[in-house]
Amino acid sequence: MRFWRIAGLTIFVLIVAMPALAAGEGSSLSVLQKIPYYQMVALGAPIGLGAAAAGGGIGMGHVVSGTATATARNPGLGGKLMTLMMIGLAMIEAQVIYTLVVVLLLLFTNPFHI
């Protein structure tokens, strides 16, 4: 596990540091202005989408676990709990879909005109 953390951090630092290492001494632009827009979006979009999907999956697991526990304790409320669970799952999934839409917008458009 520690190996993957160190390897991931090393790759991240190399990707971020490449524009800084390529910059000459006589340039007047900052390092952040030299990093291409699409390079940063291509690096950040999968990370953000993966985090949103992981968070949504964890949240859905908690919802289903709570509903199963509540139904086991009180079987008479099973139908109402299932309805509430489905609404909750739809709202959690909507957040992940919104993240996907934002990622696709950032990948295929250039809203900042960089």
C-alpha cells in the first residue's frame, strides 16, 4: 500500500512539475499560466469523477444497509421504507451524474478561453 502511495505521489509531482522544468529563465509568465488547460482537466476530471462515484457508492451502501436493518426490525414498514430508499438512491445517483456532466463540459469545451 505504501508503495502505491509513493508511486502515485511521484507521478503526480512529475506531471505537475513538467511545465515548471520546461520554463526558461527569461520567461515572464508564472508556472500556473504555462500549464495547459486540457492537461489539468485531463488530470483532475477522472480524479474528481472517481471520488464522486466512490462517495456515491459508499452513500448508497449506507442507505441500503439502513433500510435492510429497519425492515428487519419492523417488517410492516418495508413498503414505505423501500419507497424512501429508492428516492434517496435516485438523489445520490443524480449527484454523480451531475459530476459527470460537469466533467464532460470541462473536457469538451473551454469555458475559460485559455
